Amino acid sequence: MHQATRKAKSKAQPGAQSLAMIGAGKMGGILLQAFARRHDTPRLELSATVQHAERAQSLGQRLKLPASTDNRMAARGANIIFLCVKPQQVDQVLAEIKPEVGPAKLVVSIVASVPTSYIEQRLEADVPVVRAMPNTPAVVGCGMTAICKGRFATEQHMELARQLFDSVGRTAVVDEKQMDAITGLSASGPAYIYIIIESLAEAGVKVGLSRELATELAAQTVLGAAQTVLKTGSHPALLKDAVTTPAGCTIDGILELEEGKLRVTLIKAVVKATQRARELLLSR
């Protein structure tokens, strides 16, 4: 099952939802900041937890929301609970919040490699769980998130989760069996693209451009190419051919990329990251 992605156009639901971000670290912190400043999500009363009291105080002051180290208290006061901890911490956190979670609350988990069934079993209740895999460009509203539903989640729960993630980019509804592959592709993918942008910028410097101009040219070129794929729906190979004129400059560059095995290397990177995502569950 795969439903086409869409950008945020959903209307906010009437009434405020209370959302607790359990583990506002890197990805949780990005989502928290994004939700705090967006206006097209369901109206949210936000709170967060982190591991250290000093960071909780700093986070709360900066975003003007309740922040603490008490996961159970945060879960008690929320009807949407975002689980954003590391895989090796999930058992402890689930044990902490278990007394405060029941069928009336929604758990949204972005914990890599942990299936919805695992969370449901640890909470020992008919708790609706939605599993999500976002990526870091959500910080600028250009994220890509895949979501799937657990046993007790309804279409209404999925729509609520989708509204939240639509507000920070695009969202796709998928089968849970695809989530590890999505981790290897879109969750890890920004790091691969940053390396490509950095390399293109270095090349620009090599051929005489300033670093600032080369970086802008590289980044905007990647952005433009990505937008062309998304907005036209054309296959990337066809778009590549449209740039490549006979005996022109581009084909010489492409030959260098093929000789350097860029295509194969990127494929192997996604495969390797996917394998690692599958291993995380076994290694916990």
C-alpha cells in the first residue's frame, strides 16, 4: 500500500490538541521547533522532555513552552505523545509513560527500527500507535515523512498524524514493512545530498568560483532539480537527457560520474543504511 504524497493543505481541527515531545533531541527538537512556529497544523499546546534539567530550562525559555525531564508527567498532560528517543532507550521510556497511556491517547513514534507491535506490547493496552520516519529538512518546511498505522490506530489517527507532518513538508502513507528502507533512503538521504552539494561547491572553487557563489549555485541547482522531478512527475532519466545535448559539456561530466561509480555508490549507501536500520532492532 502506498498513497501519493501531498503538501500541507489540511485545515486545522477545531479545538486545541496537547502534544508532548518525549525526547526533544535532534529530530524531536526539529519537529518541536517546526510545530511551534507553524500555523497550519491542528492548534497545539506543546510540551517537551529532555534528559538534562539545564537543557530543559533552556529549551523551555527559547520556545516558550513547558519543558522538563519527567516523561511520565509530560505524557499525563498530553493526548498526543511523540516518542522521539533512541532505540536503546525506548524500553525505559515506555515503562515510564505506560501508566499514563491508554486508548484515548495517540502515540506517534519516530524511533528507528521499532515496530508498532513492539510499542503496543510494552504499553499493554489498546493504544493507537502511528509509526513515522521524518527527515531533518522538516526544520525548513521541506521534510519528507513516511507514516504507517499500528493495530489500534484508526484512519482519524492517521489523518491527524498526517496533518502534523504535512505542516513541515510532504507525507506518504506506507506499509510498515517498508519503513527500514525509507530510513535508509529519505531519513539518511539528506546526509548524502549534503556531500554532493559540498563536492559540487569544491569543484566550483577548483574551477575559479568563490566558495560562497559555488555553494549557492550547487545548493540551488539541487533544489531546482528536485522540484522539477516533483512538479513535473517526469522520470529523472528523462530530465537528465533533456540537459544532455549531443557532444556537449554535460555528457562529458556524466561520463566522469559513471567512471567514478557515483550511481552504484549511492545505491550501495541506501542498501547499507537499510541493513543497519534492520540490525538496530536486533541489537537492542
